[in-house]
Amino acid sequence: GKNEYDLLVVGGGSGGLACAKEAAQLGRKVAVMDYVEPSPQGTTWGLGGTCVNVGCIPKKLMHQAALLGSALKDAQHYGWNISQPVHHTWSVMAQGVQNYVKSLNWGHRVQLQEKKVKYFNIKGSFSDPHTVRGLTKAGKETVVTADNIVIATGGRPKYPMDVAGAREYGITSDDLFWLKESPGKTPFLCYLYIVFIEIVVYICLTGLSPDVSLECAGFLTGIGLDTTVMMRSVPLRGFDQASRISKKNQICFTTQQQMASLVTEHMESYGTKFLKRCFPTKVEKLKNNRLQVTWKNADLDTEETDSFDTVMWAVGRAPDTKTLNLETVGVKTNSETGKIIVDASEATSVPHIYAVGDITEGRPELTPTAIAAGKLLAQRLFGQSSELMDYDNVPTTVFTPLEYGCVGLSEEAAVQRHGADNIEVYHAYYKPLEFTVAERDATQCYMKMVCLREREQRILGLHFIGPNAGEVIQGFALGIKCGATYPQMMKTVGIHPTCAEEVTKLHITKRSGLDATVTGC
């Protein structure tokens, strides 16, 4: 055709790169356009998107650093002589994490070269449905035309614009993972929480921020920083929060939002402080360079202040579309969220323009779904495939100190969809064997399986709080994806002694009201 490329992908994150590489593998001429706008604090990074640079990868590595700190405490109970006090050096951890991330950046560049995908490190904007223009760092205009264009620019953290000093003095997850020195007493702020760690984090309830902020607060506490989370509302919105007693059906759900509350309860026992139903009003820089945060306590109707070394905001994420000029070419977005509206085939309102990943409306903001959707899109465009991405029963995990993994429906969603009379919830409180000798509290180690009550008892959802939750849920996700039933789960032989085997032994229902604590080995 008249266009230079068969496919142009705008955005070099997980979904976009997966789509570009798959299309190149299918013999098409492909280009990728990617540019990282520096954060308000000046932080920038390389090719690979949020997950690689400022999300899943550095977060999981810093979570691992915190777990090792806990393991050092446990080790003494197992006979290891650990000289006290034990100190953590942020700069050593940060250097190791950042070096690994940079190796991934380089790896992506090499893979694009090997697959003959042209890479443009420029910020592009549409001039017509088949043309994207942008300026190089040297100021030279580049024009790229393509038969098909995929938008995969992802999202960036938002700042609470109603809080004076928020943008000027606060950081976000875009900055935290690239700090060379410890954030010290840092506040994390969000409309869901505000975390002070010698940091304060304020967390909002939109997008993925609530779990990202809890994860950050968790590992910051774990490496020895004094961390406080300020919560404006409930934690982990969007995850399982069974929280009411249905008198009509006499089904007793917990009086708190169950799984989310267990996660935060454990964090509190682990040392993270929580300021609940509080929201910040201003941040000011003091003469000693510390940051003074002023907030309102909704319960007490008081104004309070404290000072911190760092304030981190986690008030949601916004799709990175501002400079794309979408309105000019007619790509429709949700006016409230700013996300691009797509159909089941990832197609936008404009023929030949598609979108995948965090930028799309109604899709989970998860790396694996973006990768899978990107690959399938390329296969439909260039490989004679008709397979669509299936967004049901996608497993995920929150990497808080005590991890929370889940797949399928939450208890509330199951009740909403099928009616309380038609679901059965099996649950258990258990104690990991590893916790016993170390005398660790297992009060919040809990799991529940949400099933249909009809004869087959198909499993609708599985929720697990405990060590290695991601590894546990990943395996069970296959069974649930394949339509596993409760009787089939009960016929599955567990691996002993593991936490995961307790899933195969669930037999106490919430409906029964019986004590769900596991006893014996």
C-alpha cells in the first residue's frame, strides 16, 4: 500500500511490544514509537513500559528484599546466629534492581533489532488515521505512516490537584523505584491511603493505585522505614470485600471487607501505620527540607499535621493520551476515565486503529493480559486467526507482606450475579508450617473458594492470603479456567506439607457458621 509500515505501535510497554514482535514474526513491516515523558520530579527510564521500569519488576524485587528481612528474624528460631542489629542499605538494593531493569531495557531493544522492528524514540501524535508525527530530541520532525496503528501508551500516576504542594513536593511510583538514596521518612499520599514511612503515602481508590501503594508501604516497612498509610476509604477496592450480613438469606459474610481487611490487619501487625478516613489538604517544605503534611481527620473533624522526609502519592492512574491528538482522528474515549473505548477485538471507533493494555476501557490493568491481547491482535490482523482475548478468570496477586492472590469472582460479585441462595463459600484459616518454629502470627492466613450451589458446584472464584500467593493461585487458575468443580477439587491430592494443599481440603462453609480454623497437620 501507500503506507510505509503494515503496523505502527505507539507505546513501548508490555502490550505494545508483544503486538509488534508477533506481527514482525508473521513477516510484516513493523515500527514502534515510544517516548517516556519525565515525571514532575524528572525521573525517566528506558524501553519496556510501566511493568519493567516502574511497576511489577522493581516492585517484586523490593518486596523480595523485605521478605529477606523477615527471614533474617525467623532464622534465629531455626538456629542461625544473626549478629544484631541488622541494617538495610537502600543504595545497594536500588543499584541491583536498577541494573536489572536496565538489562531488560537493553534486551527489548535487541529483540526489536533482531526482528527488524524499527524503533522511534519520539513522542507521537496523530495527524490523520494512518499518520503519526513526532519530533526527535534534536527537534527534527519524523512522519510515520502505517496501514494499521495500535495505541498502547499505558498510564501514568495522577497527582491530587486539590492538594497544595502535591505536584511540587511529592513523588509517585514513577520515582520511588529510581531513587538512589533511601526515601527516609517518606509520606505516600492517595485518596485511599496516605502512607508515611518516615514516608507518607496517600492512596486513592481508582485504578491500581490502592494495591500498588499497599505493596510499596509493605516493602518500605519491611526494609526498616517508618511508614504510614493514610486511607480515605476502603483498601484494595475491586478485590474481594464481602462485608454485609444478608438477613434475607441468612448468609453471614464477615462484618468487614474480608480479604482486604486481613491484608491491612497483617500490615498493621507488621509495623505499617494506618490513618483511616483522613485526607491531605496541603504539603509544605520546611527549612530543614522535611515536608509538612496537613490533613483532615473525617471521624474526629480535626486538622492534623506531621513532617516527613518523603511524600508519595498513589491517587490513581490516568491514561497517557493527552498528546496523541485522538479527537482529531475520531478515536472515542470514556469522558470520565479518559480511556479508549474498544470492542472485543480491541478495535477503536476508527477503522485500522486499535488499542491494548492499561489505556483501554474496562480491561484489567495487568501486564499478562496486555501481552496476551497484543499477541492475539497481531495474529488476527496478520495471521488469519479469529481468536479473541478472554478477560474472564484472570488471576492476579497483590504483593503485600502477606500476599493476596485471587482468580475468578469475588464473593460479592458471585452473589450479585447468581444470588446469595445460589452460591456456597468454603473457607479456612490455616497456619503455614514455616510460621510454627518461628512463632509467627498466622491470624490473617486465610482462603476461601466461591462455588455455585447447584449439583456440579462449579468453582467461581478462589481467594488466598498467605506466603507465595501468586505461585499458589497460578496453578489453580488453570483448573478454574477449565471449569473445575468443588467435587473435582476435593478429589485432587494435595502436596504435603504445603499451604496450597489446604485448598484441596476446604470443607467448612460460611453458611454453616462453624469454626473454619484448620487443626492438625
